[in-house]
Amino acid sequence: MKRILVTVLYFLIALNLLAQTMPFQNPNLSSEERAEDLISRLTLEEKAILMCDVSEAIPRLGIKNFNWWSEALHGLANNNDVTVFPEPIGMAASFDDELLYKIFEATS
């Protein structure tokens, strides 16, 4: 019985250690602190991978793969589950400056 209890205890401790968040994942820290922490954890090769338009995943840091390229002419095209607004000529034809500012704000 004692063996089982010790085994379960070790398992729970290990599980707790895996659940720890790294400083760059802490939303309570400033953007600068989070960025510095993340960059310090990346290898040179991983930094190079993230500079490409199609970034590979970095599982050890919980970073998923992502396609950074998007023309953003009228929304963030070429990505899944995003809003794409009308072409600029169509938006201009609306003569609605307030609506255009909202669209541009959403895109940026």
C-alpha cells in the first residue's frame, strides 16, 4: 500500500511540474518581459524558423505552427477562420468613413 501511495505522490508531483507555466506565458507580465523570456529560451535555429512566413511548431515551448503571411488588403486572407472584408474599391463606394475606420482597425 505504501508503494502505491508513494508512486501516486511522485506522479502528482511530476504532473504539477509539467503544468507550470513559463514566464513568457504569464499574461500578468509586461510584453517586454514576456518577449525577453521567450527569446532567451529559443535556440538560434528556432529563431530562424520563426522568421519564415510558414513557421514550424516548437513543441518544447508550446508554440504552434503558423502561417504568418497575409496580404491584409481587406482583412487577413489566407488564414483559417478570419473575417475578410470587401475589396478597397467596394469599401470606397460605401462613402462611409466611420465604417472604413472600423474595418481598418479590425484588420490592424
